[in-house]
Amino acid sequence: MFKIQTLNNISRSGLDRLPGSLYSTANEVADPDAILVRSADMHQAPIAASVKAVARAGAGTNNIPVAALSARGVPVFNAPGANANAVKELVVAGMLLAARNLAAALAFVRDLPPGEHLHERVEAEKKRFVGSELSGKTLGVVGLGAIGVKVANAAYALGMRVVGFDPHMTIDGAWQLSAQVARASSLNELYAASDYVTFHVPLNDKTRGVFGMAALEVARRGVVVLNFAREGIVDEQALRAGLADGRIGRYVSDFPQADLLADPRVIALPHLGASTGEAEENCAMMVVDQLRDFLEHGNVRHSVNFPEARMARASNGRICIANSNRPNMIGQLSHVLGEAGVNIAQMLNASRGDLAYTLIDVDSRIPATLVSAIAAIDGILSVRVIEE
């Protein structure tokens, strides 16, 4: 029986995919085998030594101590693309809110006193909210992953010219991207060409403040900046400077900042990017399936810190090993298995950066002494045995 700790409310559509004969779930669990989380901050709370995997029912993993878990040989799973449509639709809504002054217009109508002159007031004041159309404008999309590709395609369908930048774009992403989306060779080229700029990249050392003071120097005056990725992508100093002198015409963000709430040029939403019933269900179902595949078979799909590793079972016994990616690890593993008289039926080894992961199917029972011998090899991070 696998014990799963849920740190947030996880969609029932996902939890129902865990068979009751093999899994139990609860908010408070002693010695859990895995953790399911949405937005709870895991950086400060201790993570039990029993935890074999962490699964985030969403795309971002900033709330999870990925590096610390990697050092323990624990994979972190996420759901890339499961919420892509929800975020795409909100980005389009954000562009429309900015282009047509809809937030201010809604506030104006809401504050109108009821009375017989209502229609006259509306007709007299509507000129205050004259906006512009998206058609014919240029959207720059930074990051062409699952979300960025959908945003780019949707913008093109609305009649916009679209320029994209992503030096790490995948083949799958390229297949899905409209051929009409132009490719920028640099961020500065994209900024200089765009009336609207939207970001769809993870937050890391390379992307933090990617729209900063240098970007303001080359961006079109009055550019509309949209941030539905992560707080920190847009540099705060550059944002304030750009809003103050008009270089940024509108800032649309899913991450409210206290000192900008009253600024009429800022449209702040309460982190609604993936907040649809459909997205929550998709994310939960996706990560639960990945978690099951790992716990029951050792396979790794859509992990942010482990390599992709999938191998059909060739025998009843499987050893799953995470280790530092260094020379001669496979040789040492083979030697230890040979010394124990255990034959390898099939093996898969994959690596990602400093971490490697190995699946070994064997033809015999796996004694505890063998597991201890493997764990004693320098560089081994975790060892797990799966036997049917």
C-alpha cells in the first residue's frame, strides 16, 4: 500500500485514478511514500525520509525544493501543458483588457448612479475609453513551450503579427507552432518589434528580470507587457521606471504588487492563470498517472530534475537507482550484481545534468544485502526495489 500525502486540495478526477487497493491519501500522513502538491510552499517544511517522489499538479515548481530533493535522489514531477489552454485564454483576455480599456470602463459603469439619465451619461462618457484593436499589432512571445505556442497561434488567429523567441524550443513545439510565427534571433530584436510582449518561461537565474532596464531601451514606446509566467520575470525597477515615463503603456500581470494596485495602467489579476476546473482536473490526472508509473514501475515521465526513463517490465524484480552522473557507475553496479549472483535481464540508463537514473530488471529475487551493497557505492543517491 502506497501512502500519498496531499498538501492542497487535489482534484477528485486525479485522486480517483489511484486504486484504493494500492493507495491511501490524506492531508496528514506518517511516513508518506509520495507527496501531491499544488501551491503549498514546501521549502520550510521538513520532508520525510520515506518520500520517494513529489508531484506538482501544475507546471511551475518554485514552491518545491527541487535541488534538495535531487540530492536525495527524489524525482519531482509536474504537468507541463495540462493548464496551457487555461493560461492561453487568460493571456488573450489580458490583451483585450489592455487594448480596449475594459477594466476602467467596467469600473465606470459600476459606479454610475441609477436614474433616467443613465444612457445619456454612458454615451457622453464612452469616448474616455476609446481603445485599439489587436488585429494588425505585433505580439512578442518569449518562451515557446506548451503555453507560449498556444498563445502565439491564438494571437495569429486574431489577426496579430507574432514574433517568438526561444533558443530551447523542442521539436514537438515546433511542429505545433504556426508557420506564420516569425522567429526573433534575440530578445532585443523581439522587444524592438513588439507592441505587446508576453512571457512564458520558468523563473530561474537566466530568466529573472529578463525584461529589465536594457529591454526598456530597445522596446517600443507604450509597449503592453504581460506577465502570466512568474513574479520576478519582469524587473521591478524597470517596470516602475517604464510606467512612470510612458515607455510601458500597460502592465497586465497575474501577480499583484501592493505598490502598483492603484496605478490605472496596471491590470492585476489574483493568480488566475490555471484557475479553471478543466485545468485543475487535467493537471491532477496527468501527475497522478506519472506518480503511479513511477511508484509501481520506476518509470519517469515529465520530471523537472530526472531524465525521461521508461522501460517495459522484463521480469518480476526491478531495481531503480538514482546516482551522481559520473564515470564507472554502471560498471560498479554490474560488478555488485555479479558478486551477488544476480543476472541482469535488461537495463536502461539515462542522465540529466549531474544526475543519472538506472532501471535494472533481474531474473531472481533481490536480497536486502544486494540493496545495501548498491547503496554503499559512492555517488548513489537512492535505491528502490519493485517486486511483483
